[in-house]
Amino acid sequence: MRKVVLTFGLIAGAILSAMMAITLPFHDQIGFDRALVVGYTSMVLAFLMVFFGARSYRDNVAGGSVSFWRAFQVGFLIALVGMVCYVAMWEVMYHNFYPDYLDKYTAYAIGKLQQSGASAAEIAAETQKMAQMKAMYQNPLLNVLMTMLEPLPVGLVASLISAGILSRKRRLTDGALAGAR
């Protein structure tokens, strides 16, 4: 199981990391809304490896049969390896190349609120919330945990769907069928 999880998890992680490295430099040009769509689309594509990895486990390791929970376990471990790669890439990019990312995001969020006609109190509350988020990002553990929360729902859904599709019970052999008659 370890080989399947690492192989497919690292492929998923490479896709996630590559997409982040490719798209983050163009973040200012494409904007936060489009970047969100691009980011989650790349997560869905990367987490296709969950399906292929769980299928590989079922077909090559488990003898063609796997329970829902075992398929989910394999799939989620693959997703977890991919998420660790995603977080590692974010930490490198954020700390070395984009330390002003949260300042730009704060300006975007406040600007969007102002354009929507929000009250001064709502804008002040959002500004305070963003300042708290920036302070939390200064703590390395919280930074890692908050970054891990981004791909987690996508990886969880991919694992559940893959387990549902791929789980199958052992079939009786022809000899067992003949004896059952």
C-alpha cells in the first residue's frame, strides 16, 4: 500500500505544486476570483490521482477487490501526501517570494467590500478580521494548518467518490458457484 500511496500522492503533489508555481506569479494579472477558480480546478485535476491510485491498489495489491473503507483509506492517504506537497510549496513561495500576499489579499477584500457599498462598520470589522488572519499566519504551525485546510475538502470528496466507485466485494469463483447450486 505504501508504494501506491507514495507514487500517486507524489504525482498529485507535483501537479498541485507545479500549478501553484506557474499561476502564483500571474496572480495580480488574473485577480483573486479567477485565481480561486484556477486553484480549485487544479486541485480537482490533481486529486484524480486519488481515483487512479485507489484503483491501482484494488487491481494490483488487493486482488481486484477492496472494501469502501480500505479504498477510502488509500485514497485519503494519497490526498494527504498531495496536500503535504501543496503546503510545502506554499510555505516556500509565501516566505521567499510573496511575503506581501496577505497585504494584497486584504486590499482586494476591503476594495470588494467598498465597491459593494458596505458600511464603515462592516469595512472596519473586515479590516480587523484580516489583521487577525495576518497575525495568525505569522505562527508557522497555524500557517501550515490553515494552508492544509484549502485542499482538504477537495481531497476528502475525491476519496469518498473514488471509494464509492471502486469498492467491490470478492466474487465467488465458478467452482464456488457450482458448489452453491
